[in-house]
Amino acid sequence: MSVFQIGIAGLGVVGAETARQITTSYDMLSRRAGKKLKIIAVSARDEGKERGFSRDNIAFYKDPLKLLEHDDIDVIIELIGGEGGIALDLCQRALEAGKHVITANKAMIAHHGFSLSELAEENNVTIQFEAAVAGGIPAIKILREGLAGNQIDTVSGILNGTCNYILSKMTSAKNTFEEVLEEAQKKGFAEADPSVDIDGVDAAHKLAILSAIAFKQQIKFSSLSVSGIRHVSDIDINFAGKLGFCLKLLGIAKRDCSAEITMALIPSKEQLASVNGALNAVSYRGVPVESSICIGPGAGAGPTSSAVLADLIDVASGLANFAYGCPVKALSVQKLDEHNLPKQCFYLRIAVTDKPGVLSEISAILRDYKLSVASMIQNGQSDNGPVFLVLTTHKCTKKTIEAAVSKISLSEHVLDSPMLIPIYDSGSFG
Amino acid sequence: MSVFQIGIAGLGVVGAETARQITTSYDMLSRRAGKKLKIIAVSARDEGKERGFSRDNIAFYKDPLKLLEHDDIDVIIELIGGEGGIALDLCQRALEAGKHVITANKAMIAHHGFSLSELAEENNVTIQFEAAVAGGIPAIKILREGLAGNQIDTVSGILNGTCNYILSKMTSAKNTFEEVLEEAQKKGFAEADPSVDIDGVDAAHKLAILSAIAFKQQIKFSSLSVSGIRHVSDIDINFAGKLGFCLKLLGIAKRDCSAEITMALIPSKEQLASVNGALNAVSYRGVPVESSICIGPGAGAGPTSSAVLADLIDVASGLANFAYGCPVKALSVQKLDEHNLPKQCFYLRIAVTDKPGVLSEISAILRDYKLSVASMIQNGQSDNGPVFLVLTTHKCTKKTIEAAVSKISLSEHVLDSPMLIPIYDSGSFG
């Protein structure tokens, strides 16, 4: 059996677990790869730290670029992270030097995935990034290979475990966003600076990658419509529950329409609605497969290293495909156009003064925009604080409902910006 | 682009849909395979039938073996079905002639998969059978490649759409087994002779295949413990609901323990419990991935042909792996041993006469076997028909509960064979 030599850059939780698996499950992994998988060099900031694997015969560097001085390294596993900087520099140089690259770096791939893949093709090597999307779910392989015979129309899912944890906990414990975020930070489910998660950016990185593979288009990260859960209110979660929905942060990419990270209401009986806690889910809809959904842990040392190891076995055994399922030059330009979006239902919550005539005024606006109401709740009188008028619409265009909401906002009876949330069911997200 | 020539044996719903996809999505599929995918010959019983694809330049045979007379065929897609007979004969000869084989034939693979794969290896070709398990879910690829870095401990799931449809409908509509089976037959969800489905054999074929890949062992089909839903009663479905469970036909294979098709009670809040209708689900538990579950349509022309096309693209592009993830000779012998099974909880329903002392007698037997009761329901008096004593146990061995049930059966107060059903939660089935 020939030897396949590995350099690992970054020994955080995922890097250390990956190294631990490669060394402790050496026999099993080598048998599956058909080659002896041997780590010959690693890089990390802190050399002294105990990381659960033996560093015997493994060179150590503080500077990840030093890994490239090992001419005999076959693959660089990049687990440093960050959109650009040293991670990008390392990957580019590794590919130029004819070394394969495996990475879990979603920010880098969402922004530079096409150019890196092209560089790999030019140098007859491959770059693989299964671990960049939904760790424990082989989401990229399922889409690129398992569903390769399909025209995929929609790829969607719950792509950020932190947001899903927060929304699930707000729903079950009836706590506020701030309370749950603080608790999640204490438990390690949320970062000290949670912006990348709660503003939807992390989920958007993953959706951009999945969209490109699903639609075989060079999806630009900047073309995604991204919003997060920073402004979520327990008020909407409670109303959603009363109406038979639950609130999730969804990623939804529709062929030739849009790729969007948005809060959405999902009927409680749908499969996605039961995906709670820090779990991720990825749902595919296409022809001829109809639809398929996978649920699993999206982050953490174990699930993420599982994805890194799968890439490693594919690369070592020579069975790694083009990362996007075809050469980058064969990907078409991006064709997202929101005008192609199908009509859908919406949830609308309006804070109003408790005066006669308010309902009539709002109803009239909805009528003028030909918007038809599917259900409505108005909560009782309130001494302090506003009264809420909550309704769901029948299917309409996003443009129409947004125009109506603008008009409603101008009313003197409306106390705050109305909250508008799209409703998705399995028919719309696949 | 070079040409990859295809022969299809069998033009039933899956064969016809596969041919239709290959001809109508020719550009897309060929681009993804990197080769021109061209059907040059087909075989079926009835030549005249309209099947939704153009037969121009495609040779037709009634005898599938005639396909082999085309020396230039690269792959035989076998969609005839049946454990042995002409399907097996065709696949063996095709492999011997150095042609790749793709098949959806779960019975054949469950019984002859190892010898066929060995034959493929000897002839430097490959046999692939993604479509044999859970059509719309790339269940084999996920396990063999997506989770290749794991030691898989449990693979389980809902592997027969007909049974799941019947149990779901009995639960939601509160109908009897006979009523729902008749309706399923009318709707085409069940065969005129439903034995292979309702006796668990079809699910067992799939579980045998998944177990071999998961555990890298030569699992013998005859070693599976197989029972179906033929004796399911709406009485148990109703009691299960009252106790917070739902009843499913599960396939569960545990490394070094057992591979079993059995009715089981699942807590209603579990993901698998919400997999209803004709859907399939496959759940994986391993180290380091933790767990992952995929849900999708298990049968039907579209989902099954999606799996066939995925295999075709892999085979044509030269990226097809060993079917079991390693050469057959590298698979170990089967190591299933029920003595290794962990303890678990059980549901027990006993039909008893409505007399004083019955409960005391049964309680005493349970105590003698050191079985501890987790919950109990006894329904009220009944003028005609028995009274039911229904209980769930805390964790115990299967052997212990079975011995206790044998003892209970001997009581003069017990009117019928007690119904014993295992309880599985996500901790036990992964």
C-alpha cells in the first residue's frame, strides 16, 4: 500500500479531532482509502497544548506556510478559517504546488471557491470542502453525486445551528432573544461575538456553496439576500405557534429565482419544523427525484471531522470529483432573478393603536392591493403597549405585499414598523 | 467527448423512466458524466408498448441476454428484478464480459451481492446498486462515501414504503389493517400479492445491503431476523398513541449484535415518528459523526431512476467506488451476535379475563423476572371481548422479557398470545 502524506493547518477543535481520528483509526481509514494515511506535518499557534493525539514523527510549525516546504505532502487540510488572509494564501500556494486541498472554510469557499477550484484544475489536483456545509450531513456529496442525475429546482434548509438553537429555545421555553443568546453563549452554542451567525452570514456562506453545485452556476456571494434573527421577537414566535407554524431561519435557493437567508414560518407538521436545537437540515427538490431531506449535527468536532475524513478518503483513493460536479468553466453565469419567484403566503404583524376604524383602514389598504387574508388574530385591549393585528395572506407576490406594508406603515394608527415574514411549506421549499 | 454505451434490460416503470431521462436530459447528464450517454439497446417483454421515449437507433430484444451480443455496450442497467433467474444470469454474464452493471434489484443483491461484486473485481469492472435501497435517498453513497471516515455503530430506518403507508394510515384514520391494505392495493401502494412487503422481506433485503456496507462484513441474508406487519392490530396502534408512541416497521442493524426487521414503538417526538405515508428514512449513527438521518421517497419511477442515473454518472465518469466501499475480500465475516444487544424497553399487551387476581398474578411473574414496569394502562370492563392489560417496561434483555411472556402465556387468565413490541428511541437506533 502506498503512502498518502498529509499536512494539517490549524489545530482547533476540528483540526485536533481530525488528527486524532487519522492517527487512532489509522488502520480502518487507510484500508478504506487504499493508501496509508500519514500526517507528516501540522501547524498551530500554540505548540505546547495537549490535543489528544501523538505528535511523534510529525513536524510542527507555527507558520502554516512552512507546511509547503514539505515537497512530499500530498494534501493540505486547511482548518484555520477566515475568508482571506493566511488560509486563502495557503490554499492558493498549495494548489499551485500541485497539492490537493481539503478545507472546512465556508467563508473562503463562498467568496473564492470558483477561483480556487480553477486553480486546482490547472494544477491537476482537487480542492474539496464537504466540511464547509452542515458537518454531519454529507450535503455536498448528496447533491453533487447522489442526486447528479437531477435537475435540482430548490435547495433549502436550516443551515445555522446557533440560530436554530436560539429559535427552538425561544419557542419551547418562551424566553426572549436576549435571554437565550446569553445562555447559548454560556453553553458554547454561540460565539462571544455572535454576529456572523445571528445575522445570517454563516448560513449564507453555506447556501451560496450549495446553490452553485445545485444549479451549476457561478453564484456570487454578494447576490444573496441575507437577513438574520437579530430582530426576532418572542411576540412573533408566540403568534406563529397560535397559527400552527413555527419560526425558523431558512436558507432557500430556487433555480433562476433567488438565494435567500430569511426568517420564515413553517407549518408545524412539516419535517423541517421538527428540526430543533443545534441541528442542521438540508432539503433538495428536483426532477426526477421529487424531494429528499437530511438532518444532522451541523457543527462540532466530531461531525465536522467526519466530513473532512470523507474528503480525505475520496482524495487519497483518487475518486474525488470536481468540487462543483463539473469543471468551473462549465458552470454557467448566475441567473438569479427575483421576478421569477412564485407567489407565496406571508405573515404580517402590525402594532396599532386601540381605536375604532383601525381595522377598517388596514383592510381597505389590503383590498386596494388585492391581497386576500387567510387568517387573522387581533389580541385584546391593552392598557400599556400596543394592540397587535396579526394576519396571514393567501399567495401573492413579494413586491405586492411589500408595497402594501409600506402604505400601512404610513397610517397614523400604526405604531411601529410592521413585521413581515414569508411562509414556506414543503411545496415551496422542497 | 467519448461515448459511453448503455443497454437497459427491463422497461417497467423504472426502466422506462430511466430511458426517458437519459434521452430527454441527454445534454445535462452527458456533461455531468463527461461522456456522451447513449442507449444502444433495450430489452422488454412487449415491444409495441409506448413508453415515453424515442426508440430511434436503439435495438430492441425480447431476450435480455441478447444485449450481451453488443460488444460495444459499456454498461448493462438491469431493471428486470427477481432474486435469481434471468436477472442474475444477465448480470453474471455481463460482468464476465467486462461490462459494468447497474441494478435496482435488492433481492438479487441481498442474496448474491458479494459474489457479483467479486466477479466485477475479477473483470476490472464495477457493479453498482444505489437504486436497490430507498430510491430517492442516496443511502448507499452517504454510508459508503459520505460517512466513510466513521465506524458506523447503527444503521436503521423505515425501509418499506408500503408498510409505512399502511401503519401511518391505520394511525391517522383509525382503520384496520385489512381496510388499509385493500385501499393501498387500489391506489397502487401495495401489490396484489403484498407478502414481500408486509412480511418484511423487502425491508430486510435493503437492511442486509446497508449492514454489509456499514459494518464491512459479509452479512448473510439468512442471518437477519425478519418479521412484518401482517399481524399488526389497530388495538396496539391506539394504545401506543395513548402512551406517547407511534408504531413503525423498523430495520435496525447494530454492529456485532443483530440486523432485524421488526415492528417497534418510537416516541412520537422523534424524527422517525414523523416519517409518514410511503416515505422511507435511513438513520446512521457512528463515530465521529454522531448521527444523521435522511428522509425521502423510497420507490416510484422518479426517485428510483434518480438513483440509477447517479450510478450511471459515477460509472461513466470512472468515479465509481467498490460497491461495499472496499474489495469483497477485505470484508470480514459476519459477526452478528444477539448476546451483544444492549438492554431496551418493551411494550407488552396482554388480553386477560376480567377477574380479581389477574393483575396480581401477572405482576408477580414480572417481579420474579426482575422486570420493572415504566407505565401501565388497563382498559375498563367489557361485556364481550377481553380486557387488555398494557404496560411498558424499563430496560431489560430480550431474553428476560421473552421468558416472562412465555410464563404469562401459561396463565389460565390470559386469553391470547401476548403482544410484545420493542421500544426504540434515538439513543437506541441512532
